[in-house]
Amino acid sequence: MALAIGVDIGGTKVAGGLVDEDGTVVSRTRRDTPSLDPVATESTLAEVILELASQVDEVVAVGIGAAGFVDPDGSSVRFAPNLAWREEPLRQRVEERTGFQVVVENDGNTAAWAEVRFGAGRGESDVIVVGVGTGIAGGLVLGGQMYRGRWGTAGEWGHLRLVPEGRPCGCGRRGCWEQYASGNALVREARERASVLPEAAAGLLAYGDGTPEGLTGPMITEAARAGDPLAMACFADVGRWLGRGIAEVVSVLDPGLVVIGGGVSEAGEMLLAPARAEFAIAVVGAAHRPHVPFVAATLGNDAGLVGAADLARLRRG
């Protein structure tokens, strides 16, 4: 069984796995991301790769999905809004630390590739994948091929500017989509509502330490699933923003399918239903264009590492 290593690094976690040719993760590990320290992040990546490699006799390829702009030849992360990477020669530094040749790709692209190869987009040639996690990652497969753009930075629609002069974003601008439809946005919305309406938020606050600052994304999700009105309202708000942004992307790219992944998407219809409803209102020419289905990703948090491993395997060949 030929196994490849895939690593998915985002703003909060580094997830790695040994992946077979069918996209099955046979072993996995995880670390917190030391997002403010590039050297510590490189060390964490190396630890994950070496830990996984020690479990098998042979590793056929190593792929890294990184949350940022990856240059056309896959050697450097040029810019990462939620990590302290600026012109980071990631491939070279990880290769020096591990002794393995590695393939570096944008994490949105790796997740999109995995969903089209092995998941919810299988059999569809033109797919948009929106990863709703700490921020918003993006990936695009056109004509059955991953589309990276001329300079390798296509699919960064988390930084579409939906609200002029809106909330400040880690990219340095204001009003980016991911500031309104992401895990961070969900937590911010819940904390703000709980601060303004503490009595109405009593049930939600009970999931944490009793303070708005103690609320986390998993707590809000758990409360919403239990029927807490304030938590459900937060998901509805984030879902509406998600639908508005997807309407802009669909108007430009005209895909056959939209796959929504990332950790926040595990909330299912609490997020997807308001997104679909808002999309139907916001997309241009709604009454005169084919229906574009929204589906939940099926690979969950494994999509990024599965795609990284598969792309590394394919590029090795």
C-alpha cells in the first residue's frame, strides 16, 4: 500500500495524516499552530511529518496545504493573512528539517481537490469549494483540473471586499468576506450578542465560563444544536453572509456545484439553509439561471490533508 503524507496548516491547527491511493486516512496526528512564530511553525510541520513517517517503511510523497498565497512553483508562501508568513521559503526549510521532498500548495486548493477526487464533488467537472474555518479558504476545479491562476493565488475569495470600510481583516484591508462568514465571525457575533443581551444569552453562556469572552465555536455549535435561540441566530447571520459571498463568486465563475467545507460547515443545515436562502435573493439573474446546488463537504477536516497528499503523489509522478 503506497502511502503519502498530507499536512494541512491553518490559523489554529496543524493536521497531518498518512493517506492511501483511495484518499483514506490510515493514521493521523495534530498540533496547535504557533501562528505568530514562523520558525516554530516550521518546527511543528517537521515534527508532524517525521512522526507520521516513523510509522511506515516508505512514504511515497509529502504534501503541505498552507493557508496563504503559494507562488507558482510551490516553493514559498508569499503571504498568509492568519499566519506570520511573508515570502516564506517553506518548501526548502521543511525539506531541510525532514529530509523529504515536499509539495506545497494553498490549503483551499488541496481541500477542493480532495472533494472533487474523493468527496462531495466527485463526478462534477466545475466545482467551487468554500472552506469555512478560522477564515474562508477557497478552491476551484474547472474542466476537471485545479485552477491556480497565473501566479498561483486564485480562489482567495475569503478576501472579497463585501463591506466597504467594514471590519478590519488580517490581510490589512477592511470588509473582507471572512470577517462576516467564518468561525471567527461566528464567535465574534455570539460574544457581541451575549454582551448586549446577557439575560437572553444565559443559556448560551452556561456552555462556557459564564462570560462572553469564554465562548468558543464548538460551544456555540453545541448550544445551537440543542436549540438555543441566540446561538441559532448567530448561525443564521453567518449563513446569510456566506450566501451573499457565494452569490458573488457564482456570478463570476458559473460552476456546476458549490461544496461548503471547513470546521464551521459541520453545523450542517444550521449554516447551509440560511446560506441557500440568501443566495437565492442575492445572485444576479436568479430567476433566469440554472439552480446551482449547495452541498456539504463529505471529507470534513480531512479534506486539506487528503488533497495535499494526493497532489504530492500525482506531481511526483
